[in-house]
Amino acid sequence: MSISTIFANVSCSDLETSIRWYEKLFGGPPTRRPMPKLAEWHLTDSAELQLYESKEHAGHSTLTLGVLPLEPERTRLVAAGLECGPIEQAEHFYIMRMRDPDQNLVVLASARGYLSIVLQYYFNVDIPWVLFSVVAISLKEKASSAFFRSGSDPPLTNAKRSPSAWK
């Protein structure tokens, strides 16, 4: 099977209400409205969102969006008037959970940088992504250990997990 595009589908109880919310999420109106009760956002060449009015299925969808970086997106969404959960740290990702007007779960996920994993495992240090480059430059200049040249991955068994009320 050769897949060229993925259409995520989110069901809602009132299309117009949900369009206003998703316009804030995506920063613009739907790309097209191909038929009654359907709005679509063309997000990338291979990913699209279909928002479909279906009262009986509303509130049962989960949409996960990969974004880089997460912190500025959260700031933008809060400024747009959306209620966002805290940024949570998982083993390889940072995530933020939110709910649309029908209580569908929308998750924004951002991959954690390799430097973050190394610092957490070897030095028990957890720093926000905005400091990665500053720390990377400092460590690169000062590091003499073979680890930074070895290319091996540290084990990730002790990664922190934060509980969330946004589940």
C-alpha cells in the first residue's frame, strides 16, 4: 500500500461553533468546505483535517498534532483565547492537551531533543527547549568525554512523567 495523504476526522455537534475554535487552533479558516456539514484544513502536503458535523459521534475523537517547538504554540493558543493544559514531559516528547467545544481531545506533541535526554539521564538536569542551543554550545566547548563523540544513545528507563488533569 502506498499512502500519499492522511485525513484525520474529528466529529462535532455544531460545525460553525467548531470551525471558530479550530480557526484559532490552526490560525486560519478552513481550506475548503466540499459538502454540507464538512470543513477541511489542508495542513501539509500529506496531512489534512476533516471537521464533520455528527452529533452522535461528537466528543469521541482524539487528534494529535506534531508541532515544533511547543512552547510558542501554547503561548499563541492562549493568546487566541483557547484553554490549554500544561506542557507535560513524557519519555521522548513534550505534550499539551486541550479540549475542543465538544470535548474531543486535541494533543500537541513536540519531540524532545537529544540533548535534553542526555542532560536528564547523565546529569539529572531538565531544561526547557529554549535553552538547548545555549547549553549545547557550552557543553560542546567544555566536553572532553568520549560520550559526545560515541554516537551511542543513553538508556531512557528513568525519564520523568508528569500526571495531568487533562486526560
